[in-house]
Amino acid sequence: MSEHESVALEVVTPQGLLDRRERVWAEQLSTVSLAAEYPVDDEFREQALECLGLLYRRGTDSRARARVLRRWPAVHVLSTTGVATDHYVAGTFWPSLTKLIATSLDQTVTKEWGEAFLENLSTLDLPTFDASDDAGTKYVGRILMHSGMPTLCLADLYRLISERRNKIAGLSAADFVAWVTVRAAHKQLHNVAKPVARFLQYGNEFAVDVTDRAFDLLDAIAAGGDGTDVPLPDRFRKVAIELNAQGEIHPVSRRSSRSGGDADQQPRLVIDPFGQGLMLRLPAVGDAPDGSATWIVGLDASSQRVATRALAPGLNEPAPQTDVALLVPTRIATVAMAGREDLTVTLTIVDETDPLLAFGEDGVRLAAGLPLPSRPTWLLFPGDPATLEAKGGAVLSESPLPPGWSGWCLLLVDLEKCVSVRVLHDDYTYRAHGVRKYATARVVADDPLRGMRTSTGLPVISSLPTVHLPEELGEANWQVTLLDGSGELVARWVSGGDNDDPNSIWGAVPRPVVGAFTVRVRGPWGRGTSRALKIIEGLQASFNPPWRRFVTRGLQPCKVKVSVADGIDTPRTELDFDERELEHYLRVGAHGDYTTLVITPPHMSIAYQSTSATTAPSIKPLRLFREDIVEDPGTLVLDIGESASPVLRVIVTAGVIQDVEPGAGRNGVYQFNLAKIVDTLAVYPQAKLSLDADSQLVVGHIRPQSLFSGVELVDDALEFVDCVDVEGLTALMYTVRAPWREPTSLQVVNARTELPEHLRGAGPLRVVLRIEDPWVPEPVPAWPAIGRSVLVEADGHPCDGEAEETLLSAYLAGEGELPAGDLDFTRLWTIRGLIGGLALEERAGDVVRAIDDAVFADPRPALNALTASGVPDRSIPALIVRTGLAWAELAAAHDDEPPTWTGRGALPAALISAADLHWSEDEVLAAVDICGTVATDMAAGRDPEAKAGRLDDSADLFDKMPGLRDSFVRQAGLVPSGLLSGDARVIAAMEFIKHRHDPDISFIVRNAHKLLDESVRMLRILDDTRATAAFEARRHPTREGGWRVVPEISLALALAARHAARGHEVARNWMNAKQRVWGDLAKVVPQLVTTDLLIAELLVASSSAPAEETPA
């Protein structure tokens, strides 16, 4: 007989019914995290609420009513959250509740009912969300959190998930929740019901778990299923089915969905605490079977092309994971495959409002905004150890950081007994990060095999992992699923049946187990876990010697013996490594599932780090230039694998002249500060760095930068004069008549290198010589830096490309006119940006004018192409000005879809956003990642940072004391911020002070008083109160001329330009007259001009935005 039937046959008092309900419901609540997980029958809940309301109304005073509400805590919590689940309408809760309990709505009821709810949560040991900054109002916010979002709001959740997943391939639930958390915190989450936004923002691990299940539910329903296998209350499924029937749920492609595949599809942040520091890990590229792929990586306003390194010739393997070292604190990273810039992914690295970065013991960054795990965790933050507040936490170790991260601290902290963590600051305190306090399921695996990884860079384990469920939740409902490498279900275990072993899932897999798998555990919300693993059962390797030390020609020879379980195929079990070999490749597999392993015996390594460059760990002596070390000394990082007392010896012809002691070593890694040898290098321009006095263990060679004195083209070969004879000498060849092409890399042997066929007759070349380490490839610059290349004159131009490319190359060679028709603006911009290095002589002016005309005639594709072109980062603002695009009428460039924002592409994105003369809400939100949250204020006409960057009397002090200025800039940039933040504006002003003597801006400095007078008159003519206020806020308090007023002139030019773009004829004429002056300023101080153009555009757009219609 059911509970309902038994009650129907008996006459029970309200107290008796509530007692029965309490016994059953309290027991059920002990096995869940949130009240929403226990679905109570609607009739039972309404009946209990009616009885509770009856007894509540009978209470003669507040004490009596309080006793009623606290006598049955489970009944009170479940019936209250049930009202929120089913009756929350139009942002209201209390009217529905008071109607159901038949009482009037007043503050007494809401306070008594709300206080009882919070106390009953504590009584039942359920989360109270006390640490949430704003989970909503004190009572309703917590009630809604426990409702798991009202049913009426679930459609908003599903729409938001579908939209985001279709934009971001491989999006995880944690990343989705972290994204929502940041957006909601900055009030940038629109068209989403408040209960959904707050649950995702403050629900922590519960929100991640529910989101992960929602992902699976939507996938199942979009694929034609009913979602019954997904452990969520049935109301979640019903809403999803309704939305799917309305066509609002779209299948997510396999590439965009989650799976147990071999590698992440998203870039990740990882920390190497004993070597390279913070790195951006680019994922393996499965559709690059030759092992080569090129990434476009933007780090704030700079960008670089990062090429993957193929494992070995002939191996049909994907392009492996690639790490990009982050040399300095960075706010935003943008990542895209070359040629697919439309799929750019944006990652927030350092959030200026919360600059604490947390990493697991495996070095992978933990999702921002979520509770920290109660175990050892790496914490990276600005300040020193005393800056971290972590009561109960135990600092296990502190690790050194690369030179560019000076002012930051990296600690390994055991958080087992810690409640929360926060970073303290002199002026304010950053938000607290809670530590996860609820017991969770675990997937326990042995440590990865040492010296082995897959071809995509993943670690390998040799035994099956095991699932451990929390003992205190033994009666809860648990589900364990096993997914294969493609994300397909292999096995499922559900608690409560005859089989009580969750690890029985492995019985569905043929033995020995080989492949990529994901073990996913789900139980009470937020208590589950998921872990992806690469398993080759029984695999073992022994290394002899176990650690390879440096020898004269590289590393000690090594023998590796590989053993596998019976049934696993492998072509060999013994591998020999000579002194020059670092890694071998081994194919293993079973049951048709094969994997290429990279075998790398543990070994010593040496790396170099500075604020401007870093190398990956190498087994060869590093080649360093004296000039670079003197300018930016940096650090040598030596990994010898064990505790020792290494000493770095500086050796010249006369012998050892200096010993350098390392800093404190950890885990066998030692750092040597090369600033200690700068004075020595002033006397001895060439030296060896060795770990012994006999030069048997050389780890570095230092020499002057010049590798040759001249080069000649002789019979289709380049011959170098006074060329050094060193292994790895490589020539990079840049085609001057096709500067958009990738350079060609050629080995130089005996001071000579033969030109390949495609460079013969291709016209002049720019040549760069450098020494390369085959194990540690350096990035290849898209174009050589000024003064770093030699021009080799030759006739001709490339003729092996498509017709349009050949015509453009011929035009650069002086043959014909600029091609008409469908132009490749990426190539045109590259020519325009590199014009000074293309050996065009007197034709340069004609080429510039032809390209400027073409750009101006078709601005949208031109602006879209600028970011992807070969134009140097610092040259973009000058080109925007010199082409006239800064004040062009761009109505034809308008598009309803917001452009992609990157640090490098901020100005093109801003001009495209402004093409229709005002900014949509989506366009403003798209700009926030790069510009900072102040962009939303400025789009509304308010600039809270208007005075930041204004020069005053302190500018003279910074001008006279460069060291003080540089220190001030370092401190201002310690925590990177958006382009329009106050700190960024100050740094831009300091950049101007630093370069104020540059001859390119001598005219504007000499004539500053006249230009300032013109600026004042122009602002009067514009008659824009917001523009005038911004200009006045930038004014120097006393000066009316000279270099000190140039920043205010810069802003006036930007304000006039954006009014000219909106049809102001006087402003347009002024801009045409000042184009050259402004272009010169943009060349010298690009950050100042970029900042001012963005400020001007947002403020002018806010002034000219159409007024909202008032309802009649």
C-alpha cells in the first residue's frame, strides 16, 4: 500500500501527516545536495503545505509560529522550494506562497518563513549559500537556489547552453559556468531569467553538475532520444522535449560536443611550477594528419604565429599539443587556427577584478569562479606569500617564476583544512574563493607512466582506475558511466541493484584494456566527478640509466625495455637511444585500437627565460647573444632531476673567470640569474657556460649577435661572407615581392645554401641567419624585425601562385597596375604595413596611394582582413589613421553580427561596430573582453576613468627619472587590465613620455600650442558635451603648449575623427589636414592613439545614439 493510499484510508491530524512526511522526506534529503533533487509528488507537497499553513496560522505569536516552521524542517524546505519550482511567476515568489498557505502577504510572514527556511537548511545539513555575495535576496535567493531553477525558467537555461555550445567547440560545463559567472558579475548576461543567472553564478559545483547533465539531456533529445537515462528531475526533460519540438534545440556537432577523446579541443592554461611557469596549451589538431598546423595566438595587444612540430617524418599522426609560454602577466588570450580566424576562441587569463589563478596538482588550471578543491593546489597571484589569506591552509612550497612575472607569487597550498582563500591588496581586497567542503566521488588512478605519452601529448596509465563513493552517501542514487574515445557509451552502473560494485563497468571492455576512456560518476548534485584517461593495460618501461645526464655530444646513451600485457601488439620491446636522440616512437594496440607512444627517457635539460623570450627545455647547449643578455639578462633554468649543488662557470680562452651560484632549487630544478654576468660580458664578449671547469658539460654559448658580414647571390645559391661555422646555422628567406608568404628555412653549410626552385627568379630576398636547436624549434617571425635582415637584390617575382597573387607580385616588381576586381586585402595590408622593407624606392609612394584607395573603396572586407594580415601589431593604429579609415563613413561595412575582438584587432572591430553610427548591446558586450567593463559605462555616456592618463606636474618627474617611470609602469601593469581601464591609460601616457623625443613626432611637439588652440576650437564647433567633458578631463592643469599637452591633442583628434565619420564636414576637413601629423603620432605611440580612438568612438556613439521611443 502506498503512502498516499494509507493516508487516504486513515483519518490523520495535520500534525500526524506532517510527522509521516518528515520521517520519509528527511531521510531522502540526507542523500541529496539540494532540495530540488528529491522530486516530491505534487499532491503530497500541496497537502503538506496546506497542513503547515494551517498550523502556522493557528500560531498565537511569533514564537509559536517559529516552532511550527522548525518542527518539520524537511517538510518546510521541500514544500517551500516546491512553490518556487512550480509557482514562481514574473519574478515573484511570496504572493504564490501566501496564497497556498491561505494567509496575507506582509513582512512578518516573509521574515518568519524565510528565517525558518535558512535555519532548517542548517538543521538538515544542506547548503545555505552564505558565502555567496549575492545569490539573490536573503530568503528568496536561497529558496530559488534549492529549487534548482523554476520550471518556467528552464527554457532560458537551454537556449543559453545551445547558443554557447554551438559557438565554442568542445565547451565543458565548468567552462560554461565560469563564462556565465564572469558575465553575470559584470552585468553582461542579458535575456536570461534571474533565477537561472544566479543559480549558474552562485551554484558552484552544483551548477556545474546540473549544467553537465543538461548538456547530455539536450544531446540525447536532439538526437531523437527521450533523455530518460540522464539523472535529472522529470521537469527538466519535459521542458527540453517541448523546446525541441519548437525547433529551438539544435544538434551539437561531434567536434563541438564533449567526448572521451584523446585530447581537449580547447586551449588550456597549465602551470609548470619547476620550469617554464604559466603556459597556454594549444590542443592537438586531428585534421592535420601530416602533423603540422599553424595557430594565430594573441596575447593582449600582441600576436604571434605558432607552428606545431610534426612528431617525425612519415608518421601519420595529428599535430600534437603545443605549449606557448606566457612571458608576462596577460589579461586575454585569443586563439585561432590560421585560415579560420572566424572561429577565434577567447580566454581570460588574469581577471583584474580577481587575479587569483588556481591549478590542480597536474598543473591544469581549475575553472574560474568555482570552489577550490580541498587538497594541494597551486595558487598564482600578485604579491608575496603574505598577500595570500588562507586560514587553515598549509603552504607546502613556493616556486620561482620567470623574470617577466616579477611581483607575482606561486605557492603550493594544502587546502584540506581551509575554508576560503583570498588575495589581499593595499587598497582593497579581492573576492574570497571558497574551498569545497562536501565529500565527493573520486576516480582514483595510478600515477602516469614516466617517460611516456601519446602522440597528442596525453599521459598514459597502465592499470584500471577505480571509483570510490563517499561512505556517508552510501544510500544515495549513483550512476557510473564509461565512455570510449569517441564519446560513445560502453557501460553503465546504477546503484540500488543486485550489483553493488561500480567498478564492474570494466567488465564490458575486452582485456587487456587499450584506449581512451572517460569515467563519469553522478550522484547527488555536485558530488560526482569525471576523469578522462588513456589506458594501456600492463604497459611498463625501464630506463638504463634511469636519468640521462649531459655528455659532450648531448645526453648519455640509454636503453629502454618495454613490456606489455599478453594480447597487446607492439613491433619491438627494446629501444636504443644514442647521445643525440631524445625520443622514439612506438606503436602499440589491441582489439583494433592502436596508439603511437612517444618514449622520452627522463633527462637533464637547460632552458632560458627573460621578459622578452623563452626557450623550451633543451638537451643541447643554448646559443645566446651577448647583446640580448646585456639588455635583458634573464635566467638559465637547469633541470638535473635530483638535489645537488650545481655551479655555473663562465669560461673564456683564459679559463674560468666567474662562478655563478643558483637560486634555491626545488625538485632538482635550479635557476641562474644571468644579470650576475653582465659586467663580465662587457669585458669578454664571447664565453661558454659550463657546469664543470673542463668544459665537458657546456650548457650555453654566448657570442656577439653578428653571424656574418655579408651575403651574395651566386648561381642560384647564397654565399655568406665571414660566416660562423656552427651546427644548426639556418637561413630564413623572405620573398620581398610576395611578403605575405611564409619564409623558407634553409640549412647553411660551409657558408653556402642552395636556393630551392620557388625562390629562383622570385626577385629580391630578405635574409635572416640564426642558430636553431632541432629539439627546441623557435617561432619563425612572419617578417624580420627592422635591422635584423639583409636585402639580397635580384630580378623577377614569384610566378608559382594563383593568377591574382602573381599579378600582385608583378605589380610590386614594377609590372602593370594594382590588380582590379576581387582583391585579397590581407595581402594588400601586408604590403602596406611592410612598405619600408620592400625595396620599392621611389615607387613606394605610388604603391601606398593605390592600396589606400582600394581600402577606402571597400572598407568592410579591408577592416576584416587587417587583423589576419602580416602588418606588425604596433603599425595597425598608424595604418588606420593614414588610410583615413579612422574618420571614413563606413555604412557599407555594417553587419548585424558583432565582429571578433582581439587585442590586435581592437580598432578594426570598433570601426566595424560603429559602421551604423551606434553600438548594439551585443556589440558592446563583444568589446568588453578586450576593453574591460568600463566599455559598458562609456557606451552609456559615462567615463569613470576620464582623468586617467592626464599629464600633470608629476610627468616632469617621470620624464627626468626613467627608472622611476619604468617602476611605475611595472606596478601599474602588474595585474593586466582592459584597454580602456585607468591603468592602461596611465601606461599609454607613460609610453608617450618615454618616446617624446622621437624625431617622428618633433613637429607635433614643436607646434603643440597651435594644435591645442585648434583642438579647443574644434571641440566648440562639435558642440558635444560628452566629447568636451572627456577633452577637459585630459587637459594639463597649467600648460598650454609643448610635449605635456600632446595627449590631450591626441584625444581631440580622435573625437573629431569620430564626428567626421558621422558626417561632420568641418571635422572631416580638419582630419584631412592633420592626417600626417596624427599618423606620425600613431606610429610612435600606438597604444595612446588606440586608446583615444576607442574612448572617442564610444562617447561619440553614446551622444549620437537614437533616443528610445516613449510609449504612447
